[in-house]
Amino acid sequence: MTQSRERPLWPFVLVGSVVVLAILAAVGTWVYGVYSMSDPVPPALGARVEGKAIVVKFPVCPTDVIRRVEVTDFHDDKTAHPHVLWWASNPTTPSARNGAVTLWSGDGFERHAPQPAQSAIPRDLVLGYLDPSGGGLDGVFTPRTVSAAKLKPGQYWTRSGARTAAQIDAQLGCHRSK
């Protein structure tokens, strides 16, 4: 008569548990890596209609310097450098230096391009500013959406809803000093 010898199950259960934990850890690490390496959401610019003009508010800190503002067509992605529809440079007023720009007028700037024909203004615009280093900030907005927004005085329409100029600037985490 031969004796049968049963093997205990605990080593198999232990190895299986370790394998499952290792797989979960690998997947978790991969998800964390993808999430942490993805582009952060940039601060939102705001826009509002004042009469027949569109005023844009860029988020800025007190130490930020705006040298040039540019407007391009969002859908002009065929080249590395889309056609500039309008620009203004060297702000001369406190409001322009603080990121409030009246599109197409050039008010508050030393130099600016002429206003484009209404038919040349595309459906979606990219607005951006450049600082002295060539860096800056930009954002996309649709004039029709801004025109339809119901805003209180002092508010701008952003991709996150209505915001004041202070709320737009607060996205950057800087402190304003008077």
C-alpha cells in the first residue's frame, strides 16, 4: 500500500496573492505615471462683450510683463505658425498691463494691427500673450459663446463659467499687492 501525501495549499495561495498584488501595483503605477505626465490644464482666460467690443482678460501676476498679444485662427493647424489675424504690442495703460485687452481696437497699446474685416474673423479664436522671454499664455474662445453669455457687470466668460478679473488672476496662485 502506498501512502498518498497531500500537499498543503497555502504556498499556492500565497504565491497567487503575491502575483495578483504585483499586477495591481504595476497597473496602479502605470495609471499614476500616465496621469502625472499628462499636460496640466492651463489657466483659463476670460472674455466679455462691452457694446460692440470684445474684452479679453488674461490671467496675470503683478510681476508678469505682457509684450505682445496675438489672435490666430484655432482651426489653422496646417502649419507650425498659424496666420496672425490681429496683434497689439507694448501696453501703455494699467488695464492692458494687467491683461485686459479690447480686441481689434489696440486701445492701451503702443502699436497694433488694423482691425480685420468681420468676414475674416473665424468661429474659434486662439488668444495669447508673449512676455519678454518669448513665453506666455494662450487660450481658445468662441466669440458667439461669449456674446450669448449672461454676465453680471465685471464678469468674464471662461471655460469654467462666469468669473471676475480677480478670479481669473487667482488661477495662477500669485498675490496681488497694491
